[in-house]
Amino acid sequence: EDREYDGTLEHLMTLLDEMKAYKSDEKPDKEKEKAALENILTSLNLKLKNANRSPWEPEEEFRLENINGLWDTLMTEEDEREKWLRDQLTRQKKIEKFNGRFGDKASQLERWIAEKDEYLSTEETVNSLSDANNKLRKANAFPAEYQKSEVRLDQVQKLCDELCNLEADNAEDVKARTAKITEDWTALKDKSDAKIADLTEKVAIEEKKEALRNDWANQAQDYIAWGKNTSNDLASREFGDDLQTVQKFVDSLEDIDAGIDGESNTKKDNLSAIWDQLQELGVNDNPYSPYTMDDINDVNENVKGDLEKRKEAADEELERQKEMEALRLKFAEAAEAFKTQVD
């Protein structure tokens, strides 16, 4: 009737060995004792019968029917204990098998979760648009891998259920470990979403950097070329051949110079705005352009300087034309006076 053991396969095997020893050593002797008692009583009553005497009846508790009843009860309990031991052996073997499977699969999944958690928790540094796109592609591949891993989590959870249903001694530990694995696995989803969002933003920033680099390269090249052409035009000193033409040119210079200076400033300001954005984004290199803001400022200053030089040259020419006009008038007056005297 004893159904207690420490829950280990080792102890259960000891109980099975004890049952085997009982059936092979102790039980046969008792069967012989029982048979001997039956023979003694049968022989005794046969002799009494031959002597015309009444059969002998032992005390009630020692009668054969009571002994046989006790024996039958013992055989029933023996069968029940054997069945219980076999059932426990089957149970222990299942527990041992499921524990082995659970340990292997849980450890594999824990290692996978730890590896992915480290990757997903790492802040990614990107140094180019292609680098950002490559890292985003890798991050975008994880959700499919994560979905496939759910089968592994399901296997761990089912093995946990099997061990709990079998009331394994380590059932509580298995439940706690499974709960931790499930919690850590579930947390990967939010970490994956956060990493994808972060890298998506970084791709957008790198795209913006790339667009600004190209804008800078195109506008800087155009401005440098415009500055050279403008400086060449401003170097011309063809203001006119007479006072009227030069005066007309000088009178128009204010509007002309304002237009050139304004155009230069606008181009420079546009480039300055792009440059400021590049600096805010931490861009220190541009493979598409060798020019910096210093080069742009130099062009702007050169244009201003060339405008000032042309203005000075035009004013000087105007003064020269005025002097020449005065000389012409003086000559004309002198010539007229001479003509009058001659006449």
C-alpha cells in the first residue's frame, strides 16, 4: 500500500528491485508455508476421519478460508503495487525524456534570444546612405526570422505543459524558466520595431545629406563659374568714347551693380543655407565637390571688389572725359577768337 517515493528514477528503480526480490525470494517461501499448512490440516482431518472422529477446526482467524482470503488480498495489493510501479516508471521515463528535450530546446532558444537581444539593443552608427540602407535591410529581415522562431517557443511551452501535467518535481522551475523565455522572446518584437524605426529615420537623414551634398555641388559649381564670368565682364573698361556715353554708363551703374551684387548675394545665401544644414547634420566631406563655404565667400568678395574697381575706373574715365570736354570747349573758344581776329 506504500505509494511514497522521492520522485527520482533512482529511488523508483530501488523500489522495483525490492519488489523483484520480494517475488523471487520472500514470496515463494510464504507460498510453501501456506501449502504446508493446507497439507497438515488435510492430513490431520484424514487421520481423524479414519479414526471415526470429527474433523478438527482451528480457531477462526487460522482457518484456511481466512488464510486464503488474506493471501488473495495480498496478491491483489501486489498486483496493484506492481501496476503503480510500472506506471511510475513510465511516468519517470517520460519526465526524463521531456526534461532532456526541454533543456535542449530551452537552452537553444535562450541563446538565440540573447544573440538577437544584443543585436536589437545595439545603437547603430551609420556613415553613408549605402551603409544605412544595408543596416535597415538587415533589420527588416528580422521580423520574418522572429515569426519562424515562434515554433521553437511553442515547443518549449508544450514541453513545459507536459512536465507540469506529469507533476514533475522540477515543474515549478520549468514554469518559471518558460515564463522568462516567453517574456524575453515577446520583448524582441518592440525592440525590433524600435530598431527599424531608428534606422528608417537614419536612412532619411542620410538621404537628406546626400541631396544636400548634390545641391551644394551643383550650386557651388554654378556660382564659381558665374563668379569667374562676372569678374571677366567686370574687368572690361569700355565705358564709351565721349562724355555723353560715359556719363550715361556711369548713371546706369548703380542699378546694374545692385543687380549683380544682389544676384551674387542671393547665390551665396542659398549656398550658405545648404552649408549650414550640412554642418548641422555633421557632414564634413562631400565627394561631389571640392568647394567649401570659404571658396563661396571668396567669390562673393571678389565680385564686390570687381564691382568697386569698375565703379572707380568708370568714375575716373568720367572725370577724364569731363577734362577733355573742357579742353575741347577751351580750344573751340580760342579757335573762334583767332578766327574773329583774322577776319
